[in-house]
Amino acid sequence: MSHHVTSSDIAIQGDHLDNSKVSTIKTILLIIAGVGTVISLLGLFGVFGVWFQGTFAYSWVFAYYFFLTLSIGGVFWTLLHNVSNSGWGTSVRRTFENLGSTFPWVFLFGIPLLFPQVNQYLFEWMNIHRDAGHHSVIDHLHHEDHLLYNKHWFMNIPFWFGRFAFYGIGLTLVIWFLRKLSTNQDTDPIPGVENLFRARFHSTYTLIVFALTITFTGFDFLMGLDYKWFSTMWGVYLFAGSALNSMAVIVLVCTWLKSKGHLQHVTGSEHFHIMGKLMFAFTTFWAYIAFSQYFLIWYANITEETSYFLIRNTGNWNIGMICLVFLHFVVPFIVLLQAWLKKNPKYLSIVAIYTLCMHALDHYLITIPERGVSLGRINHEVFGDIAPAIPGAFWGDILAFVTIGAAFLFVLLRALGQHSLYPNRDPRILESANLSN
Amino acid sequence: MSTTRKRVYGYLAEFKSASALYKAAEKVRDAGFRKWDCYTPYPVHGLDAAMGLKRSILPWFVFFGGITGTATAFTLAYVTQVILYPTVVQAKPTNIFTIPAFFPVMFELTILFSGFTVLFGLLGLMQLPRLNHPLFASKQFHRATDDGFFIAIEARDEKFSPQATRDLLADIGGENIELVEEEQD
């Protein structure tokens, strides 16, 4: 920090993104997202044939959940910043809120999962439930599949729909309300501490909504791909990746905004140092959780549990899994140990991009290996016999990723342009601007 | 009357507040002194930058200490469990692929060795424990643990001069400037 930041350095009317400068990129993103969504929906509902419909359903879940973790992570950092009464991050808190505010839009991309045309390829337990037809589902399961009979209280289609609605509505209300509290303060002629205290209070119990959402979306959308498999570490595992990579997105957004001349005076190397330290912490936390999950399953060697790793430690998937150990943990761990690197926005951004690539690999290995196994079982005439992978399905993954990614970037840019880029009338803005750690 | 020889330790000056000390520290740093220190009742943020202190070498000790811990644990587990006395537990292989079973102890020894390197490296770099410090000869110095903010410039610094250093400390706001002498026997 070159000098002590005083209130004369703070933009009184706020630091606004010039929307005209990003309109071109926003238009391009909107076109990509729009065209991609149309093609994807046609594909998901069978216009391009059963083969594409089935394989693309998995691509969709992969891309959908990848971007959902980033949005949910934005909500998490907002909640954590409020509830821990933090002063360090007030100048970057708006970026947390903006990232979190993409949640409702990204969540909408999960709507296709509600339709049997899509979820018949993903969630086989639903097919077995639907086989009951007019008869009682419980009776049907009692004869067909005792495991599903026992899991019926949780895994039943009406409850699944109810949970889906809860995830979407719950976290949307949370982030919408908290962001509104924060942005209302920007134009408040008498900005006191009231909004800040309200945000802190309401961030306490809403953390529970967040925890339920990250855990149970993971259970319903990813663990449900194989209804026989379970892991109690699953929610924490997804949370670790979510917190790490949403912080990576926040670092990238802040670096970009600074390069465009925004966030001047209020953010500096100290803020990037803290954000880098959080990335470092969650890199380690991810490894700790990922290993704990693997270790217990590997040691106990129970059939229901090992299926997940048996698929992923077969053939080329195993190369990916071993890569995760070294490239998702060892490399960023060593790199992020350097303090000078974390203080430099440019170098930290390179690490952030790298971490996001590893997150994509992580989520690819979570979702996609299930594809060849499930689809081969559901319809081997179209998809071929049960195999580790389905050749050619990779292009669908790219299509889904680009589509939802473009939509995610569009709503993020839109959110950034709506309000001041930092809470200029927050009582703690000077404390944050003069941060030293 | 006993004849004790005394050796000049250096000048001790008191400052009014933490911010006065901070600004004075920047001036002492800019004057080019190397062997000097600040004494405050509580940690002052950013004072190490104002004093021109370089980053400690300690993190490197800890890094290599931690690596030593990892390697020690791996060697210990691998040699005993795989080479000397291969132990088949739950049909797990007795080769390098048993490594997940070694991870907990590798993790623990990494932490243990890092912790020890922090503790002993820190004590070593600070030259602790020591029984006495020349500044304890000063009557006012005990206030550094209560409400006093002090700068002490040592006489063994190359830039030290009996008159100019005293003047410098007075110029930058030092009060109660005192020549501290340590007794030698």
C-alpha cells in the first residue's frame, strides 16, 4: 500500500463498470449461450437421436454442476464474510456477491433434469420407480430392488422434485436478499451500520441453506447417477472444490477489474495475498477430503462403496485420477506456498486459471465415467456394451461446457455492471482498503 | 571501590506512540543503520516494513524440515511394511501401491518435523534462550512491556557515532535518550 487510504480516495458515487465497454463481449456470450442452449435442448429431447440424447445428458450434468459449484461458492464466500464479521474483504465483497448472484441463472440450466426424456439416462433409480406404473411404488420396489425399497423414504420422485425446488428457491432468496442489503447501502445518504448488522444476522441461519444445497445437490445430481453408491464425504468433497474454485474466479474477476482501472485504492497486493492464502487453504482441504474419502473406501473394501473407484481406476480414467493427485494438489500446493506470488495479481490469476482447469478435470472424472457403464446397461443396442467410455461422446461435453460457460460469464458480467464494484459506503471500506496482513 | 569495566551497548530512545515509533523507524532505516531494533508492548502492523526487515529465512527451514518428515515416514513405512516384513492386510498389495496406507503417518511426520523446525529454528535465529540482555541495564526499559515504545541503536553498528546518533534520535522525536552500558566482568 503506497499511502494511507482516506475517504477522499473512495468514489462517492461508487465505482461503476462502463457497460458500453463490455457490451460486445456480452452480446457474443449471449449468442453463444443462446445458440448452444437451443441445440442442447433439441439434443436432450431426442431430436438428434437416442445416442446423442443419452450421451449428452451426462455432458449436461457435468457442465451444469461445474458452473453450479462456482456460483454456490460465491454465495458461500458472501455468507462467510458476513457471518465472521470480517473487515479485510469489504472492498472485494461485492465481487463475492456478484458471483453468488449468478446462482439463480445457472440453476435454471438444471431444469432439463426434471424431464423423464433426460433423467431416464442419468438416474436409473427413477426408471425402476416408474416401472411400477399404476401400482404402488413401495410394493414394486419390495419385489424388484430391496436397496431402493430401503432408500425409498429419500429417493422417491416427488421428494426429489421438492428438493429440486428447495435448492433453487432457497439459495436464490438468500443471495438476492444479501446482495440487496449490500447494494442498498451504496446510495444510502446516511449509511450507518444497520445493513451490515442485518447482513451479519441473516447470514447465520442461511449458512444452513447453503450447506444443505451444496451437499444435497451433490447427492441428488451426482451421487444419484449410481444409486447403489454412497459416500458420506461427498458433500464436503464438493464443497472443498466449490470454495477453492469460486475463490479462483473471484481472483480472476478482481484482477480483470483492476486491469480496467477499477477497484483502485481499495484493493492491493494484501487483498490478493489473503485470497491466495484462502486458495492455498482450500487446495489442501480438497486434498485432505479427497484422500479421506478414497482412503476409507479403499481400506474397508465394501462392494457398494468401491464401485465408484473401480470405474475411475480403470483404463485411462486412472491416468486422470493419478493426475488429480499431483496436479490438483501437489503442484498448486508447492506453487501457492510462495508469499510473493500470492501478492502479485497476475501470477495469482495464472494459478487461478490452472486451478479451474483442474476443477474441470475433477468434475469430468466425477460425472463422465458413469456414462459408459450406465448407458451400456440401459440400452446396449444403441450405446454398445458396458464400457469405460463411449467413443465420440466427448464433443457433447465440449458443447455443454461452452454453452453453460458462456451463459455463466454473461450473467456474471451483467451482475458486475449493475452496481458499484465495491461497497463505497460501507463503514468498513477504509479498514479494508488499508489492510495489512 | 570495585573497578568494573563497562561496554557501551548503544542508545535507547523512547517515543510517544506506536505511530511516532513507526515514523521514526522509517527514518532510522533510511539513515542506513543495520544493528538496531524496536521494542513495543504489542505487535505493530507493518513495522517490519518500516524497519526495512527482510523476509525471514525460517520458511525455507520449515519447508525442508517438512520434506524430511515426509521422506522419513515413507522410508520407515516402506522399508518395514514392504521390504523387511511384507504384511498382507485385507488383501492389499505389499508394494508401492500400498502407499495410501502410509499417507496418515507421512502426514503426521511432516507436521511434526515442520513444527519442530519452526520451534527450534525460531529459537536459533533469535538466539534464545538467553539469560540476560544488555538493555535490561536501563531503568526505563521495563516499560516496553507496558506503555513504552523504544528504539535502540547499537554501538557496534558501523554508522554509530556518539554524537550524531544521539542527534538523529532527538531529531526524529526520541525522548529520554539514554546511553546504555552493559557491565562486564
